[in-house]
Amino acid sequence: MIILKTAHRLTIVAASCLAIGANASDDMLSRDALFGDDLPMASAPPRDTTPSIKGFLQFEAARTTGNPDHWSKLRTRAELGSAGKLGDGLKWKLGARVDYDFAYSINDFYPSDVEKNQRYNLELRENYLDYSNGNWDFRFGKQHVVWGEMIGLFFADVVSARDLREFILPEFDQMRIPQWAARAEYFANDFHAELLWVPIASYDNIGKPGAEFYPYQPVPSGYNVHYLPEKRPERDADNMNYGLRLSTLKNGWDISGFYYRSTDINPTFYRQFDGPTVVYQARHDRIHQYGSTVSKDLGEVVLKAEGVYTQGRSFTSYNFSDANGVVRQNTLDWAVGLDFTLPAETRFNVQYFQRQYFNYQPEINFDKSENGYSLLLNTKLFNNWEAQAIFISSLNRTDWLFRPKLSWNFERNWRLIVGADVFKGPPTGLFGQYNNKDRAYSELRYSF
């Protein structure tokens, strides 16, 4: 899960990754699901294999209602992609995204570094080449690698980096940052093996100091604070990532286990003192992660669970006499959830999650066991209207996030969303730190 180590007095981090919508999973997908049928049936007419451009154009507006209230987003986003075949067993995909946010052009609310960072964005999305040979499938290029199975939560989804400049509020497919990777997959009956190598890693985008959801660090009374530019790892052999994932499907139980060695996509803020100034710098630890996922369809209910044990990650220390301001902790993050299909096209999901610290040090300002839960209710209304609400809360303290929204598919390929994000809790809480960041938002999307 994303436990944002950088927040003051975190609630359970699993909650930090709950966003509206389901978290798609690559687990135990068939080759046809991953790559499509190679050829049409002999009796069927030939299909048009000419590559087409697909994507969406979206306008997003958000008004922060805290004091002072202000426009925090007026963004136009266009995402384009295309896919095709080069021959038997060889396929390709190309994609790109461009953003322009007018909120950073119409007011002076944010520092210049934030305006430069968030006004304009151009990035490659998935750009890869697929090759199939017998029981083996290979993918080379910039790609999403989704290992998590929990709905709306980042737990076992440890590979893809995320754009966290809007905290955990966007939909997951919009947050994920693809990795430059080589992936080999082997399929045999109910067994699936996956080998992954990431020679040039991507990391979480946390933005710049002064941004709406920048992960600020604790400052002792009477001190100033200064943030150095983030220190990204060198692109060398020491910072390459690699992993192995094995999956099987037995008697309806979908089970997987993995090992992932990486430079942490989520930064840790290291600290030093320069006279009356506290100086922070975001850096990335080298970590080991061991994980497992399990799911079972029980008819009207789907059971899902997963856990990840992490070695080598550091957390911000509230003991200001620490030399570098961090404490290394080994953690176990786990979650279990039930997804219910109810009458009247209604769906209810409940999840419980926990982070356990093994070599516990109280100065990290969390409890030894951080516990939380989430509730999601989704229902179809009328005339293509859909309502959804998510509530995420810590069980250790009063600290929560509430996210209601309405969606209206008023024409083919058109969608309108209106919603709100409400934070509540103490200033040191994962959600309470954004007490002054409540917002109302809308999104208009045309897909093609």
C-alpha cells in the first residue's frame, strides 16, 4: 500500500491508496485476455487490422473550499494511443498524454516552482512491443505492471510509480506511471510465471514544495524549513529493479506470490539542521519486498486478501536529535476485503487493513500496529446516472476521508462527473493534514 511515510502521524497507509474505481489486475489473465486472439476463425470475414487512434479528451475543474478558497485545478487533458500487429506473434502499442492546467495561469496562489511543475505536462504512456512464442509471452518497453488485487488500494501493486501531486484522489489508471521494463511470462494450464526487469526506473511524482498536496515534514518550534531538490537515484546497475511472480488457480482459489528488489518508488525525507533551519531532502531507499495475493469467488461475494513484507524502508523520525532524521523499519502491510453484489445494480465493498512494524521505534510517531478500514457503495440510478461514495478511516485515531460522486453518461462516449473530497482529522494525521484542502470537483470526458 502507499503508506505515505512523509505524512505526520500516518493513519494506516492502505487507506491512502483507496480511490474511486476498481483496481485492475493482471493476475492470472489468459493470453487471449492479455494479447487478444491471434487470428479470426476460418469462417469469419477478415478483420480490419489498420491501426486506429483511441483515447480521450477531458476537462477537470476543482475548487478548494478551505481558507482561502481558490481554483486548484482547471486542467485539460488529452491522451492518445494506438496498437497494431507487425506479424505473427508480434504486436505493438504507443501512447502519450498532454496536460495544460489553466489554474496556474489565472492566479498567484502557488509558488513559481509549483506553477512550472503543474501547469504543463507531456509524457509517454505505455509504449511497448509484444512477442509470443509457444507458452512464452514477452513485453519490452514502457508498461504498467499491476500486481495488486485489492479494489481501490495499493498493497501488492508495488511496481508502478504514481503521480501523487493530487494525493490519492485521481482514478488509479490516471495516477500510474509506467516503467521502462522487460517482462517475460510463462503460461502452462493453471500456472503462470512472470519475470520482470526494470533497467531504468520511474518514481512517484510528489510535486514541489507549496503544492496543494506536497508531503510536508515536521518542523520543531522556532525553526525555519527548507526543502532541497529531490535526489533521484543514478541510472546504473545498482539501481535496477527486478522481480519474480508465480501464480496458480486451484479449485477456484487464485493465489500468487512474488519477490521484488527495487529502489523504492516512494521517497523518504532525510533531515539535517543548518543553524535555525531544518533542511529536508527526498531520497529513495533500496528495499526488498515479499508479497502474496489470494482471491476466491463465493457467488454473490468475492473474497480478496494480500500482504507485503518490506525490508529496508525508512520513515521520518520525530526525534530531532537523530543524525539524518529517519528510522529504518521492517513492515508487514496486509488487507482483506469482501465485495458484495446486491440487488438493484448495487455493489458494496468493505476492507480492513493493517501495517505492522517489527523493529518498532516510537519516534516514527505511528503506533506499532496501524489499523484502518474502508467502505465503498456504488449503485445505478436512472437515465445513465451512477452514484458512488467511499469512506476511509483510521481505527487508531479520528482521521478520515469521504469521497461522494455522481456520474452521468449523457451521450455515447460522453461522461460527466461531479463530486467532493472531504478531509477530517488532526494536523498530524494522514488525512487531517489536508483539513484545509476540502474540494468540489467536476470532470467532463469524451472518449474515442
